[in-house]
Amino acid sequence: MRAISAGSAMMFVVLLGTVSLFSDATYEGGRSLIGQFLQILGSSALAVGVAAGAGEFLGYGLRFVTGYAADRTGAYWRLTILGYGIQLVAMPLLAFVGQWQIAIALLFMERIGKAIRNPARDAMLSYATKQMGRGFGFGLHEAMDQIGGILGPSVVTLVLFLKGGQTDTLGIDGYHTAFLVLFVPALIAIGLLFGARFLFPRPRDLESKTPKASVKGFQRRYWIYVIGTGFIAAGFADFALIAFHFERTGALPSYLIPMLFAAAMVVDAAAALIAGRLFDRRSFATIIVAFGLGSLFAPLVFLGSLPLVLVGMGLWGIGMAAQESIMRAALADMIPVERRAYGYGLFSTLFGVFWLAGSALMGALYDVNVGYLVAFSVVCQLIALPIFWLAWRSPDPAAA
């Protein structure tokens, strides 16, 4: 099958970006509430930290299996649709939950859905973005994704406000209503996804030779890069823990907490587009600057006054943009083309291991002294920068 044209590649990226927009409106709307929702249900900071880390571990760790399955079977669309379907029902179902243990189980369900769909989807994107620039293609997809990340938290903020948040009478019913509203973008996303499948049944011939479950073909550069991104994962606090902190300290009204997440997503969307364009010109420098800025969020978010918190959430958004755009774009050229989904899945598994360990430790450190959490977060992410430099100094696997 011939490669799709540049125009078709752009259309494919935009269409998947639109799916991601409504998907993000669903699950980011829910995730912007989950921290304070768990606090209201009686959870501890340690439980939130472990749950956030374990959820991310599931979301990343299972991609090793699903990425291998995608390359082996060629069922990229089936895995993508299945994963989105599971993910998109999880957050709205919180509308019927009254125990924090069940809420965490649904959080895990949402992450499992993401694990199923991401390697297959990213593999398809990696082929389409080859012609338009990997940085720009992944950056455009992430920007559209985060428009949904702005829309979802904004909608649930309005719902919480209307349910009494402005008068400090907000109760669990307000959160249940907010979660229920998320069924609307979920259904839109599923409809668009089937439309994309109809228009692009095979965006490129992804049914390459059957891969073997081994690490053969992944060069030294890939493994060094994995270690660097692992330190980023370990030191990057999940928003659930940040929201838990805001709810516990009363730094701002509960109904406004999702808006901080939405504001971070505004920064995320803009940073993804800018970083993507810069990455196609100066890949190494862009990664260092983006992750260097993102590493500074913790002292501002956890220790600062409200103005500094806003700056910190902006830096947190830059860190998110780097993870979801240029980090994925850089990875594409480090993986043999016939093993793209498996390579993304293996990378994500290791990323999830670091995320789980870091999140659990940060939750424990928060219960002891929030300053320990801040120090751990900053140091971990700064350690990653020289490791990225070592990765870029290593031989190019494509040349090898």
C-alpha cells in the first residue's frame, strides 16, 4: 500500500486530534476533580499518591503487552477503539460512587483503557507525522488534546459552581452531577473515532513483519533516553496529589481547583505547538529547555502563595506538554520502523515503573513534610537533563 499524502497525513492527525479533544474533555474533566473528591470521601494523602502512581503504572506498564499485540496482529484500530471505549466510560461512572476505594478502582480502569489504545494510536501517528515533521505532528495532536483538557475542567467547574460551590455548601452531590455531565463528550468522542476508522482504515501499511518479544533492535541511545525520562516521571507530581494539597490547605475554593488544571492545559496546548516546531529544528536544546522549566513547578505549587501557585501550574503545564509531544516525537526515530508500537509500549512500561515509585514516595513524603516532596521532585527532574545530553551524544540508531 502506498504512503498517504501530506494532505491526508494532516487530515488524519487533525481527526485523531479531534477525537482526543473530546476524550480529554471527558477524562481530564474527571481527573481534575479526583484529588479533592478522594479527600472528601475520606482518603489519605498516601493513598492518593499510591493510587495516582499505581494508576499511571497500569496506564504505562500494560502498553508493553498492548504494543506487542498491535504490531503482531495489525489490529491497530481495534485496540484503539477498545481502549478509548473503556477509558471514556470510567470517569462518568464516578457519578454513582460514594466510597474512595471504588473511585480508585475506576481511576485504574481509566488508565487501563489508555494503556490499551495508546501504543497503537501513537504508532499510527508516528507514520503520519513523518511527512509533516514529527515535532509539529505530535505537537499539533497534543495541542488539540489539551483543548479538551481545558474544556472538561471548565465545564465541571461551572457545574460545581452552580451546585453551590460559591457559597461553600458544595457536597458530594455536586461532584456526582459534574461526573455525570462527562457522558456527553465521551459519546461524541466515540462517534468521531468510528468516523476516523471509516475514513482511514489503514493510514499506512502498519502490518509489518511479526515482531519478537525481545529488546533486539533498540540501541544504546534508546535505553539512555528511557533512563532520563524515568527521572522525569519519578519527580513529576500527579494533579491528583496537587488537588489533594489544595483541598487540604484551603488554598482556594473547591470549585476553582479544576480551573487551575484548565489553566495548566492552556499552557500545555501552547507549549506543545511551540516546542513541536522548535523540536524539528533543534531537538536536543528544545528537550532540555522544556523539561528544565517543567522541573521548577513543585516549590511554587506546594509552597508558594496563590500568584506563585499560578506560575507553578504554568510550569507544570510545560512539563506535561513536553511529555506528551516532543518526548513521544523524539522516541519515534529511536525505534525500528517495524516495531514502532512495541517500542512505544516497552518505553511506556518502564516510564510507568518510575512514575509509580515516584508518586508513592511523594505521597509518603507529603504526609511527613511537604518540603521533602518538593526537594525530591526538583532533584529528580534536574538529574534527567544531563542524561538527555548523554542520549544525544550516543550514536544515532537510524545510522546504525
